[in-house]
Amino acid sequence: MCRWLAYSGTPLVLEEVLYRPKHSLIDQSLHAKMGVETTNGDGFGIGWYEEHARTPAVFHDVGPAWSNRNLREIAGHVRAPLFFAHVRASTGTAVQQTNCHPFRHDRWIWMHNGAIAGFPVLRRALLLAVDPALFPSIEGSTDSEVMFYLALTFGLADDPAGGVARMVGFVEQLAREHDLAPPLQMTIAVADGEQLLAFRYASAGTPRSLYYSSRVEDMRALHPDTDFLRGVSDETRLVVSEPLGDLPGAWNEVPANSYGVVQEGHDRLRDFRPEMP
């Protein structure tokens, strides 16, 4: 599958979390511990928000993240309050830039780890359900991008959690109509520059791994000598496919079939249930 991370909080140079932790996302691109594959070298992408830009910036490439000089250069100079990073292990679709996460539409960015089982069978019906006004924006061939545009079709822009729930409900209903097995394995991150939502869900079985960082004030108390913690606010959060290191008390598993909202003020963790659109 894939590995990803999402950061929200004090503006930070990207390399602080992409490269410097012991088990950084770059390390996970070669040595993932909790994914289906240990190597995630079928392309990568980053997306970030800047203060005066209406839409986020994205950068993708089809090579492995661990050896990309342009990624290293960008990560050492870009500072952002909210950013995504994703390393890809293809589940069968082509290795090309348009299939690299995060995907962007208007102010939204989206990334995914998992798959729609039976996607080749369902693909035509899924695509036909996308809002005709949104359909021309689909550039690649992945199930992940189709999921994004279905969520947008079903109201993501006004109701992010509801849009994702209706997307999942639609995919599951379509799979039942085609007599297919429970279709979805997913961890998803989606953001609009102000809020970040992260979902962990499976139609059946245990969902793919997902963790969130503990409160900064608690981590400072546990690890007062950790330099990274000194310069960030108590609002700072990381959501990751697998922990970036082994600091005791730093990471919490996102409960199965739940979602979290990271935003200014109180964050929220809630049960996730599919809905029919």
C-alpha cells in the first residue's frame, strides 16, 4: 500500500518531519514496519499551504522519495503550517505523476492508503457517479482519486466528514450490487488549509495503521530535552501511517472505524459510519 503523514500547527520547515526523525517518512519509503509492503517506491508527493495563496501547492514525482534531490531541496526551504506527504506503493495502477498523492482540487488536498477491492469491475459505475462539473478534473487512474471526487460530489466542501461517509456508503452499496466482497480499506487525510480530517476505516477486518501525536504539552513533560518540541505550539499535531520514532507516550493509535478533526481550538475524535448519498 502506501505511507503518509499530515502536519498541522506552528509553521515548520518540511524536512523537520520528512527527514530528521529516526523513522521518518523517507525512512518508511524504504523500511516501512506496518504496511503491506516494506518498500514504497512508486512515486511520492507533498502538498502544502502558504499564507497568502488561495490554493495549496503540490509537488509529485514518479521515482522513489529516498533519492530525490528536488524533494530534499524543497523540504529544506519550504515552511508551512499545514502540509501532507505521501510515499506510494502501487496496487496495480500505473506509476505516473497523475497517480501520485496528494490530489488537489480548489483549496482541498487528499491522500489515501488502502484500496477499493474489485475496483476494475466498479470503476465505470464509480466514475459515472462523479459530478459532471468535477469529472474533467480527474487526471489519473487510481481508485484513490476517484474516491476524492466522489467525496466532493457528495458534499465534501460543505460537510467534509459527511462527504467521506457518503462516498464510503456509495462504494459499499455498489459492491453489494455487484456481489463483490466488502470493498474498502482506507486511511484518508483531507484538508482545506484551516482544518485537517483523518479517517481510519475498513468495510471488514482491521483497517490499515494510523496514529496521531499526543498533546505537545504532555510530550514536553515526558521529553523536555527534545529540541523539536520547544518551538511548536500546543496546537501542533501530526497524523501518520506509522510512528516517526519510539518516544514513549508520543503516539496514539487512531481507533478503528473513526475519524479525527484537527483544527484551531479543541480537536475531535468521533466514530465513523458510512451513509448513503
